[in-house]
Amino acid sequence: MCAVFCQFLYVLFHGGNILKDNFKISNIPTVLWGNKSGKIFIAVHGNMSNKEDAVIQILAEEANQKGYQVLSFDLPEHGERKNDNTPCKVQFCVSELSIIMNYAKQHWKEVSVFACSMGAYFSLLAFQNDVIEKALFLSPVVNMERIIE
């Protein structure tokens, strides 16, 4: 409920007038935010969130003002994929993040990452061998095994 209210307040006060293009990458629901640029932030949401959560909208607005686009997507069992047959498990999420990274590398010169919570954990695993310009983590999970225990 708080996330919905925060999103409402953000759109109310900031207008939410950023360019948005909804499409799919390998059947993964995706949003490309902002004006055309050679620089992109891949935005990875956290648990119980989605590709259009308030924190990603705020990132998109701020990043766009600094010359970046933002590419966000729904992890399995989140957003448009809530009833997806693919479970939100490490191996599937890491595989999908690799697909998103490959897409980003084909379309932008400079790739950065913004990730929240478990999205940060998946990003650290998926992108460990990739060249990343900037990495911004919000409340990152760095020890998933400890959380599961």
C-alpha cells in the first residue's frame, strides 16, 4: 500500500512526463525510460516490486536529466509475470539478467546498474564478469543464504 501511495505522490508532484517504451526482451516485460542516449542504467527491482515501481520512476527521472536512459524489467513472479511459470529462483533470475545485459551491450555504449534488495544480489552474480560503468545498490542483499536460514 505504501508503495502505491508513494508512486501516486511522486507522479502528482513530479508529473511523470518521462518517455516510456514498453516492449519485451526474450519474452521478459521491459520498459525503456527517457530520451535516446548512449548511456543506460539497467534497473533491477527487489522482492514484491516491479519494473515500474516508484524508486525506478525516480531513478529514470533523475538519470534522464543526467543523460542516461533506464531499462527496467519484471523478474519472474513479479509485475506482469506474477502468474508466470518461471519461479523467482537464483538460477532463473541470473539467466534473465544476462539476457538483459546482452541486450544493453548491443544497444548502448555505456552500461550501468541500479539494483534494489534481492535484485542487487542477482546482479552481483549475473554481472560479475561484465564491464559496468557505475553500480548503485539500494538496500542490497549480499548474503542470501543467511536470509534463507
